[in-house]
Amino acid sequence: MTRKATNTDVQQLAELFDQYRIFYHKASDIPAAEKFLKERIENNDSEIFVAEYNGKLVGFVQLYPLFSSTRMKRYWLLNDLFVNEQHRGKGYSKELIEEAKKMARFTNSCGILLETGKSNDIGNKLYPACGFEIYDEVNFYEWTNE
């Protein structure tokens, strides 16, 4: 089952979010994860959907709003998608992506953007299977202040 995350989910969601960050080689920090997620939910900075199994959260997707000037519409950035290792291969990622697509349609956005590493074999199979097309006509650049 998938649904929109609420403040009552923050504690469990923070544990998943921490696992997600560890996967991307960040240090574990559950209190900071709780604070970060609570702020996103309370400030309506992002849309977070969760996958649940037997009353326990097993995955989440988080999207941030963007805008397309040329299309003059909202765009969504699918920034985070994670399913607990013990629950992978059961369709939760696809369910979460479908929930994100429903929200994108509901908000009359022009679509969803995402990026994943070229070495992410699972993601690079999952996203096309969910209707995403690789867009290789532009160069992606990043400037960081860290």
C-alpha cells in the first residue's frame, strides 16, 4: 500500500531516510533526518509518499517542485526513491513511482525529472519500465558549495 506521508510517519520515515543516506555514503544521523523530514512535511517543501507493509514503512519517494519556464508549468524532481533491502523486488518502487505520477497529473505539471548514476543498473532498468525516457541531449552540470 502506498500513501502520502504525514507527521506521524516521521520517526519510521527517518529510519528509512537514514538507510537511504548511508547507501549514498553519508554518515548516519537519525535525529537530523527526523528534523529534515518534519520540516519538509510541515513547510510543504516536498511531496513524500510511503510504501507500507503490515503497518511498517518499507519505502518512500520524495519529490521537490520545480518550474519549467518554457512550458510555463510546474515540474517535479524525483529526488529520492528508496525501498528497504528486505522488501526489494516486490514492486514497491513501481508503486511509489505510480503514486508520484498520479500526483504530477493531479497538479497539472508537465512531468517528472530524475537523475540516477550510470552504474545504477536497477534504476536504469526500473525508470524506463515505468515510462521514463532517457534525455541525453543536454549536459548536466553541478556547482556545490561544500
